[in-house]
Amino acid sequence: MIPAAACMALCAIAAPVKRNVVDEVAWIVGDEPIFRSEIEDQYAQMRSEGTSVAGDPYCVIPERIAVEKLYLHQAKIDTVEAPEGQVQGSVDKRLAFFINNFGSREKVEEYFRKPYAQLREQLLEVMRNNYIIEQVQHNLTKDVKATPNDVRKYFSTLPEDSIPYVPMQVEAQIISINPVIPAQEIEDVKARLRDYADRVNRGESEFSTLAIMNSEDDGSAMQGGELGYQSRSSWVPEFANVAFNLNDPKKVSRIVETEYGYHIIQLIDKRGDQVNVRHILLTPKVNEKDLREATVRLDSLRKEIVAGKFPFEDAARYVSQDKDTKNNRGVMVNPQTGSPRFEMQELPPEVARRVEMMKPGDVSEAFIMKDTKRNKDIVAIVKLTSRVPGHKANLSDDYNMLKEMYEAKRKEEILKEWVERKIKDTYVKIADGWQNCEFEYEGWIK
């Protein structure tokens, strides 16, 4: 069953829109009508997905649609356009996600009650509009930059019960290494890929069937290895260079090595600066002996660090094989916030288990952890740099968080002011039965 949140962007298109002579025009914004059926469709879909509406849906939904129309009209004036490559890439990823969850294109069509091609075109329109609206909003708020004085004033005006509670947070550094993989294991993986390529090139097997049965890329295997239309920057250079140089859909590429493992690639189609390919990924496996040897190596390094012979930061720079941290003194960065601080549940589970029992300055013994990004086992040691107990936010410890809160509030104010100015300058007519509402924005009823 697909999660409710995953379908939010599809509320406007999941149900077939029914236009007939008895359909009612609820709103007119500029020269564009908003039909009752459009509102009903969105509300029905939100109910089916368990999505709640804060307020009367027959007030909230049409107002939301009307505001979108104001932004899109401004985009035409400013000639704001959606980046077509990103739009198509996002749509293809979303559809691949749906296919993976439902099991097939046919089941996706059954769920959304429309042909796959029609669903894709409608989703493209939704995503284009989303990109355009985000760009208009960015243009309106891009100059919002909080000064320290702004943040201090903002914090001083917060009621005591509105000051957020910040859970315990930690900062940590990490050194990780990849166990040495036996040459024979790598050769076995390459031999399997050569066999798959030969079978496809001889016409004995379909690439997509082999991908479903054998590829270790869980995200694409069920789609026959298909990755959807992507720009060159979407992939690591080694993969992109080969994928974009393919010209014959009937032939399979040479074996490509990346940080994720070994691939073979088949061209599906090229469109502008994008390409759609299938791939099969195999990752050489690490055995227990290799993991033990890597653990011994890192434990030896840990002893030297603890003895003061080698600073952790230098060890990270010269020994660590984690590209994300080795050139940053081993400092782990929270991908959700861009900050070095983590709440415990935001850390990789193996790291959290060690850090929970450590004091600032402690360095853990070597342990095995899963590199989920690259789907392989690695060995690591971690140093707890600091531990900040749970507390109410304050300027000393949480300045960046408070700065972000102020900037978000200021941006909301700017956008609200802009919308209400546009309402004054735009022809708006709301049918009698749709006016009895507490709208978020003032000025709709004239």
C-alpha cells in the first residue's frame, strides 16, 4: 500500500475530472474558473489518502487553488519557466516509486483510474506548476537575510510557551574504511555481468528480465533496471560518461565501476540533454575475514589516537575512505539541517549505539556498520565531540535554529502581503454559496 504522504502532489489528478452541464463555477480568478468538480476531486482524493484539511475543505481548497493561479499569473509576467529536465526527472522518479510500490504499471493505472501516459502528462503539469510557484516565491523572498539584531529581537518577543524545546543533540567525528575485497570476488562479479551482457547481445535474454532477477539496485530492479530520464549531473561521472555515450539500444555497455559497485548499462532513449537507461548493479561481497582484518586495523589506529600519537582530525584526513567527511576533519554533517548537530535518532543506528554510552572526547572501538548509500558493510570508529543536553532554545546554543525560524516567519509575512496585494488588483468573483468562509487571505470578497 502506498503511503498517504507520497500521493499528496497527485490530489489534483488522481480522480478523473468530470465536466458537465450541471457543474458549478465556484470561483473566478482573473479569467480562470474554479469548478466545484475540481474542488470535490481534490477533497475526495485527500479523504481517500487520510489527509486532513485544517478548516472547512470547501473554503480551504478553492482558496489554495486561487492562490496558485495568482502565482502562475505572476510567473507569466516575469517569464518564469520550469526547468524541463528537472521536471521530467522528478516525474519519472515519482512514477518509478509508484510502480515499485504497486507492483506494475497496470496496477498504477487501476489505482489512478486513467492510462499511464495520461497520468504522466498530468503529473508533468502539476510538477511544472510546483517548480514555477516555488521560483516565484523564491524571487519574492530571496533578499530575506536575518541580522543578529533581528534574531535577538525575534527571540525576545517569543512567549515563554512558544520557545521550542531542543532535544539532546550530539556532534561527532568518524573515520571509516572499506574492507579489502578479494580479487577473485571482484572477478566473479565481472564474469556474471559479462555473461548477462553476452546473453542480451546474442538475443537470448531480455536486459529488463535479467535486471529484475539479478540487479542489486533495489530502487530500479523491479522496473527492469530502468532509471528514467536523467541529466548528466544526476549520476556519478563514471556512470554518466558511459550512459551518455551509448547510441545503440540493442547493445550493452562495457562493465562500469563506480563507488556503488559494478554495472552494465543499456540505452532506452535520448531526449534533449537527458537519457533514459537500464542498468544491472552487482556489488562484490565482503567476507567475515576481510571485516575482521579491517576492524583490527582501525582498532590499532584508535589506540594511537587515544595515546595522543595521532590527532583524530589527521587520521580522518589520511586514513578515512568516507568521501563525505575525510576532508572535513571527519566531522559528520546532518543531511537534514546542514549542521554538525544530530538528535540521536538522526544518526546511523550503529553510530548512535556507540555515542549513547560515550563522554565527549571518547573514541569508540572499531565497529561494523552499513553504508546505506552504497549498500555495503564498512568498518568505523567514532569520536564524540560534544553532547548538548535537552533544553529550551536559547541564543547561545541555538542561534542558527532561531535565525532560520525568524527568516521562515519573515518570508511567510512577505508572501502573505504579496498575495493580498495581488487580490486587490485581480478580478475575483466567488459564487454566493462559497462566500461564508474564514479565508486565510483578506480581500477575496469585494
